Amino acid sequence: MTESAGENWEVERRRVLRDSLGVGIAVGSYGLSFGALAVANGLSVTQAMALSVLTFTGGSQFALVSILGSGGSHIAGVGAAWMLAARNSLYGLRLAPTLKAHGPRRLLAAQLTIDESTAMSFAQPDQRSARLGFWATGAIVFITWNVATVVGAVGTETLGDPAKYGLDAAVPAALLALVWPQLRRKDAGITAILAAVVALALTPLFTVGLPVLLAAVVAIVIGWPEPRSEGGNRS
């Protein structure tokens, strides 16, 4: 590696780490809302902490405690949480060639595969930056999310409604910032709009989580590779 290449990587590394830190803090702070909501809906501080450490996928966690808090069964809560978490399996398939993780490192990668770490990885220009973006974002979100969960759970009565602090907007704002550069492409923009329309149309008809999964079918259909001709080119 030449000196110039090394300097370029150092600049790129600092950029990725800076972006990862910003996303991690913004998204992780939303754990305050989860900790508060979990305790308000009958979970103990220990149970809220266990969900954040072991489950570590915000949408699933919120779905579970919301359903339990509204009187739903444990089966319904776990089912909704599972449906929301299913998307992470698709992320893992897409990330595997980039991360090239094996053994214990692969288990850790599976735990850190969330919306934010995946989006940060996809947003990078090369594999080296993509790997750094994934690991840095996943680790920072994990730490801040779990710390915020404890603070939110312990301080529920003092905190009050977390939405009044604007924390409910942290996750969608962070994700929008991550995917925005990709939306400049016409096909990506069309895909996003169609998926959003499908999700909104199906939300009143299906249980929590299922509209999101069904909307993902739009991206699969649009992105499905075209059949190749005998010469090896796309037809």
C-alpha cells in the first residue's frame, strides 16, 4: 500500500467512524423510549434489559411490549416480533459476502445485523469501508441502545412520555438519512415509493410487521435479475 493510499484510507476510516457514531447515538437514544414503554407496560427493569441485550431489534421489541401492554397474548406478541425480525435474515444473506465472518465472529455479526448497521454498510463505496461501517455502527448502536434502555426503564416516572422529547423520530430520521443517497437513482426511488404505498395500504388489514414484510416483495420483484441469454448477457 502506498503512502497516498494509506492516507486516503485514514480519511475514509474517520468518515465512516464519524457517521457510525452519529447514527449510533441518534438511534441508540431511542432505547430510552423502549425502556420507559417496557416498564410502563408491566415488564421489570431486568426484563427490559434482557430484551435489549438478547433480542436487539427495536421494532420487534416495541411490538412485543405494545401487544402485551394492550392485553394481547404472549403468542401474539412473540409472533409479531418474529415477523418484524425476519427481515434481518434477508439482511444477513446480503451482507455475508461482504463481511466474510466465520465462527464466533459470525454469531456476533448475526446479533449486530439490524437496519442501521446494514444501511451503513450498503452506503459505503467499497467492501473495506462497508465492513467497518457495519461493525462500528452495530457496536455503537448496541452499546447506546442498552445503556438508554436501562436509563429509560429506571427513570420512567421522571421521564414521562418519551415522545415529547422527539425520541420517537430518531429511528426513522436516521434511516432516511442513510438511504437518501440511494434514492437519487430512479429505480431505487420508484422501489421506495411503491413499497411505501403497499405498506400503508396493507397496514389496516394485517397484524403488526406483516405489511413491512409484504412491502419488501416489491423490492424483490423489481430487483430480481433478468434471465440471461445464451451468450451470457441479460435478455
